[in-house]
Amino acid sequence: MAFFRSLAAAESVPTLAGDGVTLRTPQMADFPAWSALRDQSRGFLQPWEPTWPPDDTSRLAFRKRLKRYVRELESDQAYPFFVFGRDGALLGGVTVSQIRRGVSQTCSLGYWMGERHAGRGHMTAAVKALAPFVFDTLKLRRVEAACLPHNFASIRLLEKSGFKREGYAREYLCIDGRWQDHLLYALLRGDVVG
Ligand SMILES: CC(C)(COP(=O)(O)OP(=O)(O)OC[C@H]1O[C@@H](n2cnc3c(N)ncnc32)[C@H](O)[C@@H]1OP(=O)(O)O)[C@@H](O)C(=O)NCCC(=O)NCCS
């Protein structure tokens, strides 16, 4: 019963289309492409992400990850998307998370791209496609993002997507096993580019 309720929650999230990319909720059938891409990109991604658990790209861990996604979807806490290219290949992922309602109406944005797909404008297209979903469908007012001060690809992505730099937070997140300072960015509806 819970499983069917879960499927309904995941299927109620729309597929989003952007310039050469499609964003949709992760499914179990994505496991082979996801685990291969994450394994191939491990060295590229790890300096910018929380430390991966040893079994992170296993089928069991992916199943648990999907269950968590469904719980978060059902409770309006987070909306994860995988990003696919024109040919249907998995390119990366982007997640709207830490949704705070009430007087905040705010979320956080996280993203990653498979190493061989990076630097081709795909994440810029994905963030642009996500903006109407965040502001119009979810009716949030603010998207926050944090990145390491030396993550120049991430800084460029945020700034060319219209995010404004708002601050600097000391030891903000534990990334690659260390509590590290971060730049803080945010996007309001009026900041969206194009
Ligand atoms: C950050 C990331 C998601 C961006 O995805 P992407 O698909 O490569 O992004 P885009 O191609 O749309 O845009 C990246 C921009 O950064 C630029 N860029 C890339 N590396 C750069 C560098 N070392 N210095 C300066 N700019 C850089 C690209 O040229 C591009 O800008 P342009 O379109 O003006 O040329 C991807 O690089 C990634 O997954 N990195 C590793 C993990 C990570 O950093 N996650 C985010 C943690 S906050």
C-alpha cells in the first residue's frame, strides 16, 4: 500500500523541459546509468560533495535513496530530478531541498553533472527549466545555493543563472570530509535570466 502511495507521489511531479535537457523524478530503472555515471565521475565530484558512504553507488543504496526521495516528496521537503540529454542519456542531477514554508517560502538548490557532460551548458539549461517549477508550481519565493569559494564552475553557473551573492558562511557544510566555508547565493523570481 505504502509503495503505491509512493509511486503516486513521484508520478505527480511534472517532467520539465529545457534547452536540450529534460528533468524528471529518479526511478529504479535509472540505477544502471546513475551508478555508472557516478562511479566514472567519482574523482570529479568528490571534492565538492559530502563524503560518499562506501556502498553509495550500490543497488541497495539507490533503492534506499529512492525511498527517501519519495518520503521527502510526499512531505513537500524536497524535489529531486535527474537531468537527461536529447538522446535520453543521464547527464546529472539537480535537487530542490530543505523547503521551508510559512514566512520563509525558501528552498536550497543542489546539483551535479557527470564529468564527461560538464561544461556544455547542460546545468545552466536545467536550472533555467527548474525556475518556473520552483516559483510558479511550488510557489516558493527564494532559491538558496551555497558553494565553495574555489568552485569556479559552480560560481559561474550560479551567476549566469541570475543568482546574487549574499554572503559568506564560515564552516557552513561538511564537504569531502571537512567543514568548509561557503559563498551564499540566492535567486528571487525577478533575478531569473531570460
Ligand atoms: C558545477 C556543475 C554542476 C556545473 O555543471 P555544468 O553543466 O558543467 O554547467 P554549465 O556548463 O551550464 O556552466 C558552467 C560554467 O562554468 C564555467 N567553468 C567551468 N569550469 C570553470 C573554471 N574552472 N573556472 C571558471 N569557469 C569555469 C563553464 O565554462 C561554464 O560557463 P560558460 O557557459 O560561461 O562557459 C559541474 O561542473 C559539476 O558537477 N561540478 C562538480 C560538482 C559540483 O561542483 N557540484 C556543485 C557543488 S556547489
